[in-house]
Amino acid sequence: MLIIDDQKLYTDGAPTPELLARFKKRGDNQITSTEMLSISLGLATFAPELSGRKVVVYSDNRGAEAATAKGSAKEWDHCKVVHEIWTQVGIPVLLYVRLWRRLRVVGPPEQDAGLDRKSADG
């Protein structure tokens, strides 16, 4: 879901079995993989609306959250998805992500002057 300019925009889609077959077999039913794919889907779907804006991405999956913030993952298949996320928004922009733990702030730091640290932490 994207909340922007007093609008709530939504997209969804299930990954195809062919796409999921490209991921390493795991006992978590591919939840981390699909959570990272959903971040990528949102960025791709709403790219025109997000252009030039600060973007905050929330994830309820700690693995997807950590990999997105760090810019890498332990497993190669997850690294490829994280690389795509960073490529979608631009690596210089995402270097700012490292400053935040629970939020993905994917926007130029100079536009973030009004966001207070207390709200970002929790």
C-alpha cells in the first residue's frame, strides 16, 4: 500500500511457481523471499508516484527488513532480490537506509530534516 498526497494506492500479486522455484528451498514457505519481492513490486509499481520523494518502507518480516537495510543477505538468492531493490531506487539514495533500524528511509537525507528520530525508532 502506498499512502501519498491523501490517497491510499494498492497493488498485489502472487509470485508464480516458476519464480518461487528460483529460490533456495527453505522451511519458512519462502516468506522472507516473498516479503522482499513485495518491496520490489511496490517500488516498481509506484515508481512514477515515488520519483523525487522520501519513501518509508515498512516490513513485518525481520529477514526482509534486515536485508533491505543492510543491502545484502547471507543467501545468494536473497542477495539478488535486495540488489534489485537497491537498483530500483539508486544506491546513493539507499546508503541513507543504514542510519535507520526499523524503518527503510529511501530518500535523500537533505529531504529528511523534518523526521524526528523518536518517531523513526518506534
